[in-house]
Amino acid sequence: MASASQKTTLSTLDHDVIKNDQKRNNNNTPVVVSVVNTTDPPNANNAASGKGIQSLTRAQTSHPLDPLSAAEIKVAVATVRAAGATPEVRDGMRFVEVVLSEPEKNVVALADAYFFPPFQPSLLPRSKGGAVIPSKLPPRRARLGGHHRGKVVVSRTIRDVQPPMDAVEYAECEAVVKDYPPFQDAMKKRGIDDMDLVMVDAWLVKVTYVCLSIIAEAEAPYLRLAKLFIFLHEFEDRKLVPLPPADPLRNYTPGHTRGGVDRSDVKPLQIIQPDGPSFRINGQFVEWQKWNFRIGFTPREGLVLHSVAYVDGSRGRRPIAHRLSFVEMVVPYGDPNEPHYRKNAFDAGEDGLGKNAHSLKRGCDCLGYIKYFDAHFTNFTGGVETIENCVCLHEEDHGILWKHQDWRTGLAEVRRSRRLTVSFICTVANYEYGFYWHFYQDGKIEAEVKLTGILSLGALQPGEVRKYGTTIAPGLYAPVHQHFFVARMDMAVDCKPGEAYNQVVEVNVKVEESGENNVHNNAFYTEETLLKTESQAMRDCNQLSARHWIIRNTRTVNRTGQLTGYKLVPGSNCLPLAGSEAKFLRRAEFLKHNLWVTPYALDENFPGGEFPNQNPRVGEGLASWVKQNRSLEETDIVLWYIFGITHVPRLEDWPVMPVEHIGFMLQYLKAAMMLQCRHVPFRPSTCERDYVVSKSLGKHKQYFSLLALPMIPKPHGFFNSSPAVDVPPGACESDAKETESKETVAPKSVLNVLTAKL
């Protein structure tokens, strides 16, 4: 479909950058336009403060990283419309994205130091003349539009690219196909006269249309996968496939599952927090268990986390990452037959993860004491739509955090693990994807994707079996395919604003060669390799060597003199199961490696380029950026971690797929912090029990202390010790007095025997 996109940058009062206003017409030329506010000029006396940063004329109401509000989006659209030369141009504008264009990092540092939480001037680098405190922050800016009183100052055209598709265009595609006489004739050959029973899914490929038609029963049109998938290419009826028989197991809605009866033996499970949650919210700023960060959201990426840091006692706020998000998804199918070989979806760049997000439901999508965040988007005509409860923030119990039982005393200490989860869920065509960031009390960050939804199917001739898929119902098969996710992590391990002291080290575990150093043939060790340049940092996972990567600070050490860092621990992963000349790899060359590392650049945000939709340009994006082979030895590091799953469909994936989990971990390593889990206060009952044990030991107490000294391991890691020790005991340790008394009696008998031996 012919299209063009218009992108505008504006500077208005209390407006952050907006991105990708897109206008569609017949010349396929996206136009980038810049708009600046003219009604609220900056104060001349303050304009020079902060190295040329312009000042506002009134107090700040929005943090520079806050997502755009509905009012700001309206202002942006109004500005772009006002810039149209004629009424026809203004009425014909189409808006695909209006998003925040994020400011430079020094602006964020000023905001966090003096204007917004965490209000820490120590975050700013020191200068000889002392800190320069600005009276205001720069205006919030927007790439796309601005205020109706602003004006356009820059216009830029981007040729030979397509902006993402919009839901209106998908609906238009379906209507065009269903009204097309050859398509109607093809349906009649299959016994279908009522076009209201036909659903058409358009795929973004370099042809006129690739359409997938789904037939639903007349009495239940909402039951999506009732009978058959029929594939048409360029409106050509290439192959007549008869309708398969109706599958009695095809539905998954309540009362329509196997046997028509749902389970009745599931008892209620309630999550109760009578004192409320442990997290604190200030606008988009979140604090929980020494973690703090900001929540953002974009139409393309969905959930974005900004300024992730950990508060470490006297050392204060220790930064870990500037920005964390999922920037792309690629889903290539492995069937070489029509039309499946054309099915290679770029779900973020072609559709948008955030635009397809759900309004989450309490008790179903999230459970417990929940804080929701809304998201605002522009629709195709420039109106504002709001997804309520789009992002979910809540705490989860996660089993045990740590435990140890002393065999000498019989005493056991155990702590429950609690994690803070930030998530959103989206539907892109037939699949559902849940994106989760988990923060743990021991200093770990986990990224997780949950995959569910329904399969994309194909029709079979009677008795036909496809080599490249699984027959999941009579006459229906599901092609094999893969899902790849790209996490972009702008790291800042122990780096204050303005500092660029990070590097990446690859760690492999090696077996010591047999000989003098390994006479027992049991020795193995870790070997570190510094990734000095971008070409050296194109790496793949290797389970045989337990390969992982460390993002370390080159100028911060822990108490043993080791450099502090965070390590990227891969989960299950894969690489594309395709030949090097596969068509989808022309746009997705970044899938050829699991890890890429680049120095930070303001305009390097998406691995397939800003416009991957039907992009004919080979190697655009991440694969072309790294050809500069920039130095990585000490710089502002950006990690691009690509992780994937190979889906060979099962019968159990029909009619709806159980959740598959995939992800990775960011784990502290050689940090200079104290063991964070140790500092959570104990409950009184536990303290009393420990006192009884110490008193019973009497004169042998000192002997036990000396005996234990050689067993203390040499501290290393990001925190100096485990951040999990200070988590308080759970309610199980302070239940009934009867239980408590029994617990204190048992260790005494053990102590008596041990004392007699001593």
C-alpha cells in the first residue's frame, strides 16, 4: 500500500520529544518535520545555564522521560496539521506514531538531581567551579508535532521506506479483499457464499497482499479458528483445498472446551497484603527494596525502563542501566511452500508492540496488590486513544531466597524470595506476548517473555502430510517457526552521568589440560577475554563453556580490588535455522549473532533500522553500524542481546498454546556492595530463638566462632556479599507459640550432645 510518513520535532512547554508522526499519501516519501514553540520564549538570563540548555518560564510538571500525555499528543497533532499547506493536505494526514523523543543524558541527570526523584545532586559530575544549578529544565520536545502555536522549522524526507501498518489499514485490506470478485468466486468454489464468515489477515510482504482467510461457523462467528485457513497470493486461486471437517476440540472459550465442562476442582488462591505493597510510586518513579527506576512506554517497544539503579548504603545510588527495552521481534516461518515462506514478521517495527498492548485485568493477568499505568497513543486520524491498565507493577512471592541448616545446632534459617514485576502483554495477529522485567532482593534483574496465543495454520489435502509442520487437527497443520527477541540495554554500571567507564568481557569456562597442574584431571577455570571493538563483540552463546558476558566498570573496585560489574547470563537460545541467503535475513542480519555491543549513539535505537517495513535496503541498522568497528575498551556501552525459541508445534498447542518461557538474567558480579539480603530486619521471634542458642553455647561460643573463620569464602562480586541475607523471615517463623516452643527445644538436645563431645 502506498504510504509516506511525516515526522516532526517540536519544542513546547512541558512537552517531551514525540516521534514518528506519519502521514500517508501516494509518493512513498516519509517527511521529517521539526516544530518549535514560539509563544513561551526562554528566559534570556537563564538560557546560558547548563551549557546552552534553554530554560522554561514556569515550573516543571513532567520529567524529561515521562511518556507523552494525552494532552501532549493532541498538541503535537494540532501543530502538524496547522503546518499543512492546504485543507486537503491537512485532512489527508495520517498519524502512525506520536512518541517521546528522549533528551540527552545530561538533561536527565539535571532532572534527577534537582527537579524530580531521586533528588540527588551527587549524581552530577563534579566541576572545578562547583555545580551550576539551573533554574529550569529544557522544554519537553516532540518528534512529530507540537502546539498549535508552534511553528515548523525543519523538514526532512526519507525515501524508499514504509512506516508501520495501522489497524485501520489492516481493516481496509480485509474489506478490499472480501469485495474483490475473484476472491468471492474462490470462496464459492469452497461452498462459502457469506463473506461475513470470512476473516482476512494481511501480512506485510513485498507483494500486493498476502491474505489468510479464516472461516467461522455462522452460529458462533467469534470462535476464531472454527474450520479452515485458505491462502491466497495476489488474489490468485492457485490451489483448491477442500474444507476440513469441523474439529470438536477447536474452541477454548468457557463452556466450549473438551467435553463442554470446565474443571471444578480448582480452589481459590488469594494474594493478600494487609499493610499494602512494599513499593512506592511518585509519578513514573518506582522505589522498591533498594531498587529505583522510571517507567516509560512507546507505541513501538511497549514498556521501557529508565535510570535503573540500586541504593547501596553509604555508597548511595549506584547506576546499573540508562535504558532497558525490547526493541524488535522477528518471527520467520520454516515452510518453503506458498505462502509460508513469505511469513517473516517484524512485530515491533511493522506493527508495534505498545500499540497492540492489552488493558490488563486484575486477578487474571496480574495477581496481588497492583499499580497500573495507562498508555496514550494517536490513532490513524490523529485522535488520542488510551489503553487503561496497560502496564502492571506488583510484587510476587518467588519461593525461597536462601536457606541453611546447621547440622551441629539443628538451627535452620530460611527467607522467602520476593520480586517486583513490571509487565505488559500484547497481541500481534495470532500470538500473545507477555514482556516482564523482574527485580530481585539479591540484586538480580531478569528479563522474561511469555509466549501464548493461537497457531498460524495451513490447510491440507485429504491424506496429505507436510514435512515442515505438524498436523494438529484433521485437514490442518501448523508450520515450524522461530521467535526472536532483541533486548537493547544501554548500560551504566557504576557510572554517574557524564561518565563512560564501562567495557564488556567474555567469560568461558575451560578444562585444565592434564599434567602437572591437573594431576587428578578434575581442574577447570574461567578465562576472560576483553571485547575491544565492535567486530570482536559479535558473539554467540556457548553452553559447553558456560559462556557469559560481564559489563564492568573500569574505575570502580570492590574491597578485594576487583573491578565491579554485572554479568549477562543467557537462558535457552538459538540462531536462525535458515540459509545465509534467506530473504528475511536481508532485513534481519542482526539475528546472525546472539550478542552485539556498540558504543552509545543517540540515533541507533532499532536493530533493523527505523523503518524495517518492506525495507529493500540490505544491511541497514545494527549490522551496518558495527562496520565502523568503534572502540569498546572504555565507553558508554549498549548491549544488543538476541534470544530466540524454535517452535515445533505440538498437538497440545491446539486450540490455544500453553505459555512458553524464555529470557535471560542480569546478575551482579564483583560489586563493592555489602550483602544486601542480610540487612532486612529479623522478626522478634527469630531474634529470641537465636539468643537462646547463643546462651546455651556458653563458654563454647568463642570456640565455634574460631572454628568457623576458615570457612568464610573470599568475598567477590558487585555487592561484596549476597544481597539476599537481609530479607526478614516470613510469617511461618512467627506462627503459634506452640510451634515456636517446639523449635527452641529441639536444638537444645543437639547442643547438649555437641557440648559433651567438646
